[in-house]
Amino acid sequence: EPEVTQTPSHQVTQMGQEVILRCVPISNHLYFYWYRQILGQKVEFLVSFYNNEISEKSEIFDDQFSVERPDGSNFTLKIRSTKLEDSAMYFCASSEASQGSAFFGQGTRLTVV
Amino acid sequence: KNEVEQSPQNLTAQEGEFITINCSYSVGISALHWLQQHPGGGIVSLFMLSSGKKKHGRLIATINIQEKHSSLHITASHPRDSAVYICAAFSPGRNQFYFGTGTSLTVIP
């Protein structure tokens, strides 16, 4: 069965450092998403990406965040200068069409110290 | 304001019991997912529904589009079903999912 894979599964970084979270979506999918879940809170939308550009983003997705599809297979989320409050589980998802049949990755747990 | 509401927030059941988790939504959707999140945090998609009912093993999911309501049922619950169950509704107008707060289920042997 196809799956979305995320690496690393857990990343610890110092405050102020840049981190890149990686996702490999399902190969024929065209729509890509990042979500995050702060411990004990609900999952929140960050950004959606289609045709090599951002199609929607939330208020959380400020200038310290960026996304990229650098090589046609990976989909990355970069956090430029991490803060303690960026500590969360980050989930990637992809779908073939923009109708909600998305597959979710297992998540990357980011801990900022 | 929560676009997706789930109930109950917490649920404890004895092994073998029939369990129902409810989800109501207020946005226009094209699909609704039921997700399972285990203590490690990883998410597994259980069902994607746009109408009617789906069954997979002991799990059944239903959706009523007119009433904007979905339910997840677990028959003959087992301790390994213990997890957080999350309802996520996809809004094509906003091209994003709206998530419920999750239902934490504990099944006691």
C-alpha cells in the first residue's frame, strides 16, 4: 500500500537553529500539506502546496516557515530560527486531487531546547 | 469557534463493549477522515468518507451529509484499540482539513 514517509521521526534542535523536516509524498500525488500538533492540543493546519506554490496557509505559517519541493519527490518544511514554542509533532499529507482523499505521514516530533 | 466538534473527549470502556465516537462539523466538506493516533504520536488514517457507511474489521464509520455528522463505531472493543481518535473534515473551498480535538479511548481488559 502506498504511504507518505517522513524523516526524521524525532529531531532535537537548539533554539535559534534552522531545521528542515522532510516528507516523501505518494508519487502521483499533486497536493501536499503540512500540519502540526503541539503536545496536548489539536492538529492545526499550516500550509497547502500545489503546482510548486503555496495555495493556502494559516496564521501560524509566518515568515520563519517555508516549504519547498526541491526535486520532484521530497516536500520539505523549513523553520528558519526555531523557538521553544515550535516544539510539536509535524505531519505531512499528500493527495491526488484536492478533494480530501489524503494520506498522512507518521509525523516528525520536533523538540526545541 | 471550532469547525469540527468531537464527543466524548475521553472514553473508558470494558473490553468487549460497543463504542461510539461522534463528530459534527459546520463547514462545507467533500470528505471526512477518521484518524487513529497512538501514544507515540503517529497518525493512521482509518477511513475516508464522503457519504454513507464504511466497514473495516471491527470498525464502522458513517456519515450523514444533511445533518453534518459522522460516527465511528468499534464493535467488540479490545485494549489494543486504546488510542486517540480524531475526526478531520476536508474543506475544498479552503483546501485544508479541519481537525477535531480528538477522543481519547481507553479499553480496560
